[in-house]
Amino acid sequence: MKNIGLKTVLSTLGFFGVIYMILVFSNRAGKVPYLIVGLFFFAFGIFTFIKSQKILENQFLSNLMGIISGIAIWGFIGEFMENGNLYIPYATVEIANWNFLPILLLAIFVFLQIKKDLKIPVQFSLSSLLMIWSMHYIMIFQFEVLSRTHFTTYIMCVVFLFLTGLSIYKVREKKQINSTMFWSYFGLLTAWSVLEYVWGWRLIPGPYSI
């Protein structure tokens, strides 16, 4: 199961890195390349979401496609749509803005209510999107509303660091592929959040310096 956890982390980390770099450089290339890339990621997210439910016999691959679909859709909604005003005035969707909090909480509530009735890959897809959104929301809210060096940022960084450690422990203990993949992915997200806080504090060079 440890190999499953490692494969999950490396696969999702690689895909996330590719999405981020493509979005950054296509944005710099111009409106048309950025639009093509944004729409492609949305379509790819829908495709992998559907495909994940058709290959249930391959548990690892179907779950991984569910995770990737959540990341791809986040790339469209959470990254591309933030620059919607490039094409339509006032079309920017700042999904980490305070007024999206009720929507985020409602989405989490509904997901938890219907979770048991969903196929496992669908659970991975929706939880992937919601976890990225939640962690992103917490950090952006702190940085923009409070400050990058507000004391709560250090508290949350420690919390995410603890959750990363907990995830590693869970991966070592779990014997089922679904649980192993979930905790591996969750640990990756919390570890990434820790890194984003460090980048935000300008302690080491980060994506902002690319």
C-alpha cells in the first residue's frame, strides 16, 4: 500500500505542476492561448470525471482519474476564471473571496450528505475539488484580509503541518487502496499548503518569482 500512496502523490503532484505551469505561460502568451488552455482543462476535467466511472475494475486508475478531474476543474474555476475580465468586463470569479464562503460551506454540506450514495471515483473528484478550494480559501483570506504575516497564518501552517504528519501515519496504517489514496492525496495538499505559506512569507523563492 505504501507504493500506492507514493504513486498517488507523484502522479497528482506531476499533473498539478503541469497544469500550473501551462496556465502561467499561456496567460503570458496572450488571451487566445490562455482561453484555449482554460477551456481545454475544463473539458479534460469533465472527460476524466466521466471516464473514471467507466473503469471501476481498475481501482487505482479510476480513483486517480477522479482526483485529476477535480484538479483540472479547479484549474478552470479557481485559476482561469479569476482572469475572466480579460474577455468579459467584470467577469472575474474570485472563488477565494469572502462572499463565496456560503457557497463553499453549502457545497461541503451537500457533498457530505450524498457522499455515501456516490461512486468512489466521484467521491475522489468532488472531494479533490472541495479540499483544494477550502485550503486555498483559508490561505487567501488570511493573506488578503488579515496580512501575510498575521499570527493566524503561522497557526494554520502548523495545523497543516500536523495534518501532513497525520496523513503519513494514516497511509502507513491503512490496508485498503481507497483509504491509502485518500490520505496520500490529502497529505500532499496539506504539505503543499505549508509550502505556500512559506512562499507567502517570502522565506524562499516560489511561483511568484517565475
